[in-house]
Amino acid sequence: KGASKGEGLGNKFLGNIRETDAILHVLRCFDDGNVVHVDESVDPVRDKEVIDIELQLKDLETVEARVGKVERAAKSGDKEQKRIYDVLMKVKECLEAGRSARTLDLEDPEKEVMKDLQLLTGKPVMYVCNVDEGSVTSGNDHVKRVRDAVKDEDAEVLIIGAGIEAEIAELDDPEEREMFLADLGLEEPGVSKLIRSAYTLLDLETYFTAGEKEVRAWTVRAGSTAPEAAGVIHTDFQKGFIRAEVIKYDDFVSLGSESAVKEAGKMRVEGKEYIVQDGDVMHFRFNV
């Protein structure tokens, strides 16, 4: 509380959020008398709203400052400034109503104006409900309240037990880990779900390069072309791109080796227009 006024670690806290691409908001959704809460009660919706209000107030400050700069020109007939002014007023009304900027339904040109504002509440968000061991598979009343509270935000809600994740991380033996997860009714660690969801939230995908000595995973924007993906490794790969030899991840896993994939006719040769798919195993041919 009070971050928007610079209280406590306010300015640093808000500055750190401004530099991020997305917000992952962890909410306490478990009851435990041994774990103290600053407000002496467990209420994840209240905790969410405390943060929301601070971010909204800071965004309102940003928008009002921008309005002050364009208002005179907008009202004097400058069409471009009028367009910006109209978007600013939409955002201002939204924030004053206690809603985050990300809930606004804007046209693409309007989104560009909002993007330039770098609003804290305009960033994509994901909510992580930290629950007790008994609630990791189906959630609880706290989780239900969170889902109801964020239904208008088009935000994903994940259920994770941080205590359980800490125990899983300490298990080095794969079989022990698998048995531990099975006993809890889980198929995989929550952190795996979290990573996948974060990639989706950020509109990112992964492709692989594989050789005899190492396998590497590379991160690209969803919708990247093969040359753009190659450029992530080295700009020369993109400049001199000739073609990409592509194997689907599932084919590689099911058939067991590159040679088996080739024998089955599952390796494809793709050109400059190929859109990389999540999990592709790729080998680039280039010349510079």
C-alpha cells in the first residue's frame, strides 16, 4: 500500500514492474496459522486489489500528464493529437472506474497509443494461486474467488503449491520424483506448467538445435520465420540463410533418432517463408 505515493519501496517496486514484459502475480490461497499475513487474515482478492489500486493510480498519473501535453492541440483541430487524446480519455475513464487498462477493448491503432504510454496495468498478467498440499489438484474456495475476480481480465489462473514445488526440487532421482507426483495426483511439477503458460503469455515459442555434443533450446517470438529464428543464434545465419532442415519434436521423440526420422521420410526442407512451430528441431544451411 502507498507505492503510488512513493511510500516504502514504492518507487523501486513500480520501477521494477515498468521494466517487465508481463506480470506474474502470486496470491496466497492457503490457511496456515503458522504463516503470518501482514493483514492478519487470508484474502487473495483483497491482496490482488491492493496491488491493482497502486498500479492504477500510478497509471492515472501517467495518463493525466500525457493529457496535459496533447489537450490544447487536440482541441485546436490537430487530427493526430485528437486521436491520441480520445484514446487517453478512454484509458483515463477505465482507470478512474477502478479497472486495469488491459481490460479495455481497443482497436489496433488505439492499442499502439496505449503501448507508447507503457502503462503498468496494460501489461499482460497471470495469477498464480499458492495453495496447500490438499488443494493442488482441484483448488479451494480461495482459488474460486480469485477466478471470479479476474474473469473480465482474460488472464490465466494457475494453481501451484510452493511448498510442494520446493520438495520436488530436492528430489534428484527421476523415479522418486515421479512417485512423489503420482501420490499427489499430479502429472508434472507446477513449475513446468508455469513456464509453458509464461511462454504463451509472452507470445514466445521454443525450437531446438541438436548435435552430437549438445542440444540447445532457443526462444523466438511466435510467428517467426525460419531466417528470423536462425538470427537468434547468429546474425550471419539470418543474412546468409539458404534453407532449414526441420524435424517435428514428436517425430524425433517417437522415432528415437535423426537417422530414423530421415528413413521414415519425416524430415522436411523449408525455405525463407517457413513459420517456425513450437518444438521444431532445426538445422540451418547458410552462406555468407
